[in-house]
Amino acid sequence: MTSILFFGFLVLLLIILFKNQLRGIIPENHSFVERLGKLGWFQYHWLAGLSLFGINAGLFLLTGGLLYGLMFLMIPYLHLMIMFLAVIISVYVWIVINKAWEGTKGNRLKLGAVGSSFYLILTIVFIYMMMTMEPQYPGEDTFMRFIGLFFASFVTAVAFLTCFFITGFSKVHRN
């Protein structure tokens, strides 16, 4: 499990480092980019950030629901494919939002901070749960629960940083 987490961290680090090259995958005339760019309310950084916050929450809840449902199936490695697809879809959405939004550098940072704060809140919640964890019955070993919360806090912290760097620091140049 640790190697998978490490590999995922390396992949997301590469995504952050090569975000400008990834931006080239989605053309400027992409239908989602054009639709979002034409929405007047989306060009206001607070509303765009709140919509990104909601999109992140929706994607997280959808992925969590799918992973919960997969607990009842005996299909090996399907949960890894679901998590991989969730990462790809999230990065795709973040790049589309980055390309569709126009504004100053400071407002772009505000959009990224508000939108990615969903994952920051989750990270804080998981760390709090990890630090205040107590056995539910005398003699319970809480190690596995601690490991699960540690992985959850690590994954959400990486998602926060990736979302913030993709949406908050990339500069959009429209022709």
C-alpha cells in the first residue's frame, strides 16, 4: 500500500511540474472551456472558486460512494482503477477551469485557494480524527484505523496542493 501511495504522489508531482504541457492537451476551443468562459458569473473569482469547491466535493463523494459500493464486490484491483480514473477526471476538470477563467494573478490565487480548500478541510478533519482517536472498547488496537486516517490525510493533502497549483498558478494566454 505504501508503494502505491508513493507512486501516486510521484505521478501527481509530475502533473504539477508539467502542468503547462498538460494544459496543451485541452484545446482553447474545447466545448467545456467555451461554455464556462461565456458564463458571466464564472468570471467572478469567488463564485468560480465556490463552484470548484462544489465540483471537488461532488467528485470526492462520488468516488467515495463508488469505493464503498466496491467493498461488497469481490473484483480485485477495481478500486485502484476507480481511484486512478478519479485522479484523471479531477485533473481534467481543474485544467478546464483554469483555461476557462480569465482574471488577474491575485484573483486566480483566490479562485484556487477557495476551490481547493475542500481538500484542505478534509485534511484537517482527518488529522484531527487521527490525533483524537481512542479505542472503542478496552484493549482495541487502533493501529489500522490510524493508518487509514494517515493515508486519507496524505491523499487529501496531495489533492489540495495539486488542485491549488493547477488552478491558482497557471497563467492563461488566450489568442
